[in-house]
Amino acid sequence: MPQPIELYYWPTPNGWKITIALAEMDLPYNLNLVNIGKGEQFAPEFLKLSPNNRMPAILDPEGPDGAPISLFESGAILQYLARKTGTFCGSTERERIEVDQWLMWQMGGLGPMAGQAHHFLKYAPAMEPPNDLPYAKDRYRNETGRLYGVLNKRLADREYVAGDFFSIADMAIWPWASLWEGQQQDLDDKPHMKDWLDRCAARPGVQAGRAVAAELRQNLQDQKDTHKVLFGQKAGN
């Protein structure tokens, strides 16, 4: 039995990526909650693991050559876990290339754009003073919609984003795409994406990963005491 991985986590889309992966790969782990609303991501001990003050992060006591290793950045963690277990990353070089490019698509495109859509559509208008910025709202809502159009087209002739196999690319994309309503999107013209969302959501590993600490998830736009921590604090403060 492998030693448990130490997971540093809060129930957000980026956190769900890793709990889904750990569940799908049947890897044991210890849960370490990092309450981002209280600023625990700025604690010196956490910054040693994640210098960019973002969760998730992991500490694997059985890293390469049996030596401990810590990782931050959800995409890098997914790639590491896939290589560690030899699962969910494709069985051929061509499949691995497909997985990697769609993982990067999420990390460099969908994640940032959907995150900004959440910020300007939900959080900024609730701040004191309110920052209700029509241009920003339209910009990120529309770009998120464009990316979902790309995803829908991709899924027209395959079960999952890299092919007919579930992979870490799906694990990365699904947590953000599952929140499409909060990004003010419409799936009526994206039937392939909708079916894919349902296929992923039916997987026991996805359900288990999404459920981790679900009771702690809050509407942060209503928690005004968290706004300064989340949107105003700098690393090291």
C-alpha cells in the first residue's frame, strides 16, 4: 500500500481536479484544508509548497527514486500523478500528445477565462464599492462562450476530449465547465459538451472528488470579509 499523499485543498474547480484524479487513480491521501477566504494560502508553511500562494498543492512522500517531492500548479500535479500511476494519460504517444494539448488548453485558456468571468460577473459587482464593469463582463463571458464552442466541436465525434478514453484533460476541464451557469453560458447550442458533462458527472471518481469538503463551499461574493484577502492581498503580507 503506497504512503498517503498530502493534499492541500479547498473546494474550488482547481481543487476538484486533484481530488477527482486521486479518486479515479485510487490513490490514498490525507486532506489538508487551505481556507482561501481566511488567507491560509499566504501562510509561510504553505508558501514553501506553493510559492505562488495558490492551492492545490501536494506532497508525495514516495516521489521519484522514493524521495519526497512537493508540487504546485494543478496541471503539473495531474501530469505527475498520471505518470506515477501510468493511467489517464493515453497509452500511445499520439494519445499522450492529445491529452497534453487539451490539458494546456484548459490551463492557458478555459481556466483563466472562466475564472475572470466568475470574478467580473459575480464577485466584482458585490464588492465595496461595487465594480460593475460591463466591458469586462462581456469580454470574459463571450470568450468563455467561444471556448465552450471549441470544446463542443471537439466532442462531436469522440466520447472525451482526447479521444474515446477518460483522461487528466477531462479531469482538468470538467470542474470549470460544470459551472457554466455561473459563467452565464447557454448549452442549447452545445449538445456535445452537454452530453460530455453528463458522462463525466456519472463517473464515481468524479462524484467522489467533487464531494470532498463540499459543505465548506460558499458563495464568496456574499462573504464580504473575504474580499480583501482574495482580491487585495499580496504574497508575503
